[in-house]
Amino acid sequence: MATSIKNSLILLTFLAFIIIQGFCDCSLNNINIGTVRSGREIKGKPEWEVTVINNCSCSQSKIQLSCKGFQSSESVDPSVFAKQGDSCLLVNGGPLKAFSSVNFSYAWDPPFLLLPSSSLVGHDCS
Ligand SMILES: *[C@@H]1O[C@H](CO)[C@@H](O)[C@H](O)[C@H]1NC(C)=O
Ligand SMILES: *[C@@H]1O[C@H](CO)[C@@H](O)[C@H](O)[C@H]1NC(C)=O
């Protein structure tokens, strides 16, 4: 008897987990990065405007992009995009809310391929 109650609880917990996951189906795949040329040149290098969008209904924080070798002839605000070795931390590791975006500019030739490498999906889903 006690065992079957315990089993039901485990099953319920499991189902609840699946339901919550279903509502909050966010991952790195929902971090979309767009890079466009701004048309300006900074110290002889073309400038690029990068927009990072959390295209999902839950916030994501601690967003890191792989940015091996990243450099810029224009200073980039480290509170928005900070290079830490081969990866770069977005907005100081703070949350990028559901469907919100952040942008920054850098200048280099050629542009860097920035890809999301890790994030923490929040529970505050809309
Ligand atoms: C957001 O995700 C949807 C569905 O995957 C996609 O069609 C849309 O282009 C994405 N939006 C952006 C700004 O990346
Ligand atoms: C971010 O985007 C806005 C609106 O397009 C633009 O005015 C601003 O200059 C951009 N910021 C950076 C740092 O590129």
C-alpha cells in the first residue's frame, strides 16, 4: 500500500515535470543572433551591429556566446558583452527576458561568428 502511494507520487512528479517542461520549452536554440553591417568604419574596420534575441517565452540568463579570438577596434561595453577567454558573457550574466533583445556594436574585419554556447533557462515563463 505504502509502496503504491510512493509510486503514484513519483509518477505525479514525473508528469508535472513533463508539463512544466512543455510550457517552458526554451533552450539555446531560442537564442537568435543577427549581425548586420552598420555602414560605418571605426579605425579602418567595418562596424557590425549585433542583436541577440531570446526568442522564447521564458527568460534566459548567464548567456554565453562562443567568441574565440574576438577583438574590436571600437570599445564594447563590458556590461553588455564581456570577453572571458573563448566565450563572451552577455549582460553581466543577467536575464534576457522573454522575447526581448539586446544589441551592441563592434568593428573588425572579417566579422566574428558568434554562437550561443550556454544559458540558464528561467522559470518565469509568460
Ligand atoms: C523566433 O522563432 C520563430 C519560430 O521558431 C521564428 O519563426 C522566428 O523567425 C524567430 N524570430 C527571430 C527574431 O529570430
Ligand atoms: C541598438 O539598436 C538601436 C535601435 O536600432 C540603435 O539605436 C542603437 O544604436 C543600437 N546600439 C548599439 C550599441 O548598436
